[in-house]
Amino acid sequence: MNKMNKRNVGLSKRNVNLATATNITTTYSGQFSGTYIAAALLSASTIDDGGLTIKSNISFKEVLKKLSTDALVKTATCDFDPTSTITLTERIIEPKNLQVNLNLCSNDFLSDWESQQMGFGLATTLPPTFSDFLIAHVAAEVAQSTEENIWRGDTAAASVNSFDGFEKLIAAAVAAAEIPAAQAITGVALTSLNIIEEMSKVVAAIPNTLYGKEDLFVYVSSKAAKLYVQALGGFATGMTNNGVNNMGTTWFNNGHL
């Protein structure tokens, strides 16, 4: 008995140092979630069109190295003169954890017109037609939220269910003089009469070293895209354009611009 008591005391001391106990009880019933999560997160148009590079499985943080150099090619001499400059900086990527919580009771669907799709006996599964629709709907909503956050997300706003988007990050970069002055274009109120001129300013500001690259994109808001369509097709008052291939206002069929 004395030896047993000593062992018990020792166990008690060791237990003091253990982490808080976490009890997980789960019953898996439903659809495989991995495919649907990927569909939801990767369906945002900016991502789907190749505008972003996806860094997957970052559990905490990841460091990206940024390399910049000055003019590397120098006039040749007989001596070695290491006058070039290499600057290596970094940017830390930290994921923002967001979630969707839905809990549906299959019994609620017994009185619904789809109840016969739930099988015999007690209702244990959702109607398959509805569950497929719900999954697609949730995926579309997540994709839309992701797209909005990519551009206009702001963790300091009243709603913190977002991550910092391009608008906030670019504004901070401009304020910190991290963007060349020639590429910082002053915004104006866009109309169908000035949209082409304003977009031309953006194109003119693209560095020659980037212009023509296959991964170069020009992104505009939905409002700007609509104004651009009006300008090209002669929709707007005072416009003399006659649309692509002289098709007038019927040239645009909601395709790529």
C-alpha cells in the first residue's frame, strides 16, 4: 500500500504540468467537406482568373523574401569592382481564420415537400437535392465574401470578419512611399465619358519591364467595367463609338473585356 501511495503522489505531481484537458466527441454524417471547402475558397473571380498565387497549408505564419537589385550590368574593366547592390527584405503572411457554422436538423424537413427523399424510418439525412443546393449556395457566398475581402477587406473596420485587402494595403504602401510616385495615380470620379482616359493613365504607369508579361492583369471594379462597356459601345450620351466590329450597342455579351 505504501508503494502504491507513493506512485499515486508522483502521478499527481506530473498531472499538474499537463495541458488543459480537451474532450472531442464527434459523429461524422454528411458530405465530404474538403472538396466543397476548396470550391468555396478558390472560386473568387480574382483567384479563379489567376490574379493571385495560392499559398496553402500555412498553419501559423510564412515569410516571403523580396529581392531587389540596382543596375547589375556595368562597363567592363580589367578589375573586379563589386558595385552592384542587392537588397533582401521580407513580408510575413499570417492567415486569418474564418469559419461558416451551420447546424440543420433533419427532422425539420419531415413536413417539407422533399421529405420522401429522406428514406424510410426516422429522418437521419437531409434531402439530397436540398443538401446539394445548400452546399453550392454556401460555397458561392464564401467565394463572394472572399472576393470582397481581397480588394476591400479591412480588419480595423466595424466588421472584423475579413482580412486586409488590396485597397488598404496599397494605401499603406503609398503612404510609406513604397510605391514609385509615377505609379501612384490620383483617383477621380469615374464616368462613361472619362473611363477610357483614366484607364489609359493606369496603362501608361505600368513599368516597361512589366508591360507585356503574361501574368500582368489590369483589374477594375464592376462599376468601372460597366462604364467601360458603355464607352466602347456608344451607350453613353455624346459617345461616337460604334462598338467592337461596328456592332453598336449589341457587341457586348457579358464576356471578357
